Amino acid sequence: MKLSRSSKAMNDPLSDFLNVLGASVSRRTRLEAAGRWALTFPALDRLKFVALLRGTAWIIRPAQAPQRMSAGDVCLLGRVAYAIASDPEVPPNDGQALYDAGGDVARLGGDETIAIGGTVTFDPGNSDFLLDMLPDFLLVPRSSAASGAIATILGLMNDEIERDIIGSEIVSARLADVLLVEAIRAYAGSIEQVEIGWLGALLEPRLGRVLRVIHGDVSQPWTVAQLAGVAGMSRAAFSAEFTRRVGQPPLAYVRAWRLTIARAALIQGDETVASIARKVGYTSQSAFGHAFRSTFGSPPKAHVRS
């Protein structure tokens, strides 16, 4: 998902994440079903969206209460095994094998229920950062405040599938990218759902300012005192609140994001190790190499594209 790299986007952490990590909807699927049915899918290092165009269905996850979905609802699933079913009590079949054998459309007895899905993959090695920041399950109901944009996108996606005309592949791919962003936006807008976590921190005014300045200039030699000043908080209060919400201390977050950017750049292979180290804020290549090995278990040169 190569979004425009304007100065505004540089200060937008979500756009920054999706650009740097190379997020893209690599596969789009459709399910048409009627009667009693259920399909199960394994836990993978991917983000998956499921959108219901018609009817109802249940999303079932291990050790969680089944979640009912209706037409217009969208959910995002992270590293979690799940099943989609007409009823939680129906024994599931292997959905992964079904799609692998029959292509991107599964038909199970009719079209009382129609769902579309998209698998969001990342550049090699880059999935951890975003997936660790998001919950394993995000539901955006049709009743949410931001559902209007999502409904429009779903309608357009369904039209592309049914029209089956030239250019539909590229249009469907772009619509899937937009649907992903709109679903995350809509979920983030439900503040009561995301008080804790990266999205909650991004929406909290003080911590949101901090995340934006970090992503706006990751090479800056940030200190806790500087970031606390951006937040308008004492150092102790800022560190405690940032850690509580994001799940790691402020400078640990800065370091992790710097190294994630560096690894993505190394994989692209367009710059030298020394140049990348400088761009993410390391004045010493040896310090960069040590930090990189400590985080990823191998030296930077091992990640350079041949």
C-alpha cells in the first residue's frame, strides 16, 4: 500500500506504518452460502478483513464469545485462528483448503449470505510491528458513526465483482486498500473500545501529539524530557501513561520504529547500511549494528537484498 509521502502523511502514524511495512491486500475472496455451514482458518502472520454484504454470520475465535455479524459489518482479524459460520454450533470444515483448491470464490449451497474477505500481507519480516500494536479482533458495525464511507466502498466492491469488466482487478485492489484504512479509522473512532493500545494512544490528545512528532522526525535524538514536553506532562507521568497505553516505554517505541524502518530500507536494497543508519538517527554505524542485532538476531547486512 504505497500511499503518497506528503509532509502531512509523514506526520500520520497509520499512513507511516502501512507505507513502511509494505502493507497490501494480497488476496481477495468471496463467500456465498446458505443453510448450515462453517469454515475455519488458521492463525497466520497477517491482517484479515471480513465484510458482510448480505445476510448474517458468526465469527468464532478460541476462548472468546462468538460475535454475530450482519450485512454492512466489517471485522479485522490479526494473528488468531477463527471460523465463520451460519451458527456457532455447526462443526467447521477447513476453509483454507477449500479456497486453495477452488480459487477465490467459495459457494456453499446458495447466496443467503455473501461475504468478502481480504488478506493483508506485509513486506518480509515487517508484520510484527503493526500486528503487535493492534488487537486480534476489531469489529466495525454498520451502526458505527463512520459506517457511511464503509457502506459506499462495500457497494463499489460488490459492483466490481458482479460487473466483471476490464480493469476490475486493479479497481478491486484499490478499494480493498481503502476499506482496510476506513475500517481501522472507524474502529479507532469508537474511543470506548480502544482506551488501551496504540490506537487509543494515538487518539488521546497528549500522547497523539507525541506519536505524531516521533513519526514526523524519527531521526531526532529524542529524550523522555523532550517527549514529555510535547505531551505537556511531567516525565514520570508521561512515561507511565505512554507505557500503559502503548505497551512499551517511549524510547523503546522510538528505537523499535527506527529499526523497523531500517530493516524495510535494507530489504529494498536502494541505500547503504551507513546511509540508512544515519537516516534513522544513528550517528555511529557500530551502534546501529549492535541495536539491529539485539532486536532482530542478525546483522544489518544479512537483510540487504541481493
